[in-house]
Amino acid sequence: MRYSTEHKQETRERIVRAASRHFRRRGGKGVAIADLMSKLDLTHGGFYKHFNSKEELLAKAIAQAFDETESRFTEAVSKAKPGTELKTLIESYLSLEHCANPGEGCPMAALASEIGRLPRSVRTETDRAIKRRVKRTARFLPGATEKERERNCMALLSGLIGTVNVARALVDPEARRTVLEASKDFYIKSFCN
């Protein structure tokens, strides 16, 4: 049976969306293409009609993950009162909800320890996405120049990502909450005042 170009594109997008969440939940190595395709009621062989390799899918899934989280954070920031955008971003990123849902959250927080070992094409996509995030977010940070604001943004984002990683590693819910709240307070006082 021949499918239309539109149907093929929709199927490809379904695979990328599902892979994006799956990779964030389980990591890049923990995803078997056959399992992923089965969950979508597609055949393993059909995967190769859409992608040349798992590496290509991973790069697309990482880009999709960044786009999804960027949309959520952009929406949160757009609802913030003028002057509280950065505080809103920090509170949203260091929320219990974000911490508890790696499959729907920031790909850097979900995959930070793995990304450095992934293929170059995936790291290149990650690099592009981080640069875009820094460009969009830096305007809310303190600094006399754009370069200084971007530098501060990189420091903040690194800290936020690390905080979520530490919080996710903790079994005790109270310890997790303490890490998130203490870091939230620290970053707000350091960057928003």
C-alpha cells in the first residue's frame, strides 16, 4: 500500500515525538527501535522508510525535545508580569513537576550525563539548541553587554540543569524538595535582584 507524502510526514513526526519522550525517560542507549515502533503500532522495518539510522532519529528527537520545552518556557515567561520573567523561568524549571517528568522536560536535564558520549550529529544538534536557548533567555539576565548576559545565562542554565539532575537522583521526596527550593532561592537572589 502506498501512502501519501502527507501521511509519511505525519508518521515521521509521530515517531520523532514519541522518541523524544522515550529518549528523555530512558536515555539514548535505552531505546530499542523495535520497541519504539511497536508502541506506535508500526513495523521495525518501516523505521528505515523515515530515518537512515537511530542516530538520525536521536538528533531529530533532541531537537523536538528542545522545541517542546522552549514552547512551554516561552509560554510561562509570556504570562509573567514584566520584570519577573527570569524569576518565572527559574521557578518553572526548578518545579517539582519538571523534576518528576523527565520525559516531558528539558532534554539537557534528562540527558546531560549522556550527551557528551553521543554521536557528533546529536551533540551538534544539542549545541545549536543550547545556543538558541541562551540567545532567547539572556535578555532577562543581568549584565552590561549582550556577551556578559549570555555568559551569565550559561552559568544559570548549567546550574539549573545540575540542580534538576541532583534532585532526580534523590529518593527522599523531602530532600528533593529541599534541593529544588534552596537552589530556586539562590538563583533568584543571585540573578533577579
